[in-house]
Amino acid sequence: MEHIIPACPILTKEQHTKRHDTVCNQVHFNIYKETGAKLDNEHWYDHVPKSVETSHEGKVTILWNKREPTDLFLIIKWTS
């Protein structure tokens, strides 16, 4: 399978997104724990992120897959 995925742009994008979201899900879960936001599950792999959540004290807003405007300008170069 390792040799098929890089050859197909559709599979590459799908697999990359899946891996990315899996890692981000664990980070998101840990942020919930650290900020005191309400967790629905005990384990990170069962965690279903909400698009917007506020910490227990209301001091932190946690976003999931949301665009956030910044003053930072990035140039991303794709190579084939």
C-alpha cells in the first residue's frame, strides 16, 4: 500500500487528512483536559471534537477546523 498512496493524489490527500485529524484529535483532547473543558469521553480516541468549546472558567475558546483570520501571511509552494 505504501507505493500506491504517493502515486495517487486523491488517496494521498485523503490519507494525509485522516492522519492529520487523528493527531489533531489527540491534541484537541489534551487541550480540553488542560483547560477544564467538559469531556464526553475518557479516552482521546473516543473524543468527538465540537467546532467551538469554551473552557470551564470561560477564559479559553477551543476551535476545531475553523478558519481564524490572522495578520500572518504565508506563501506555500507545492512541488510535484
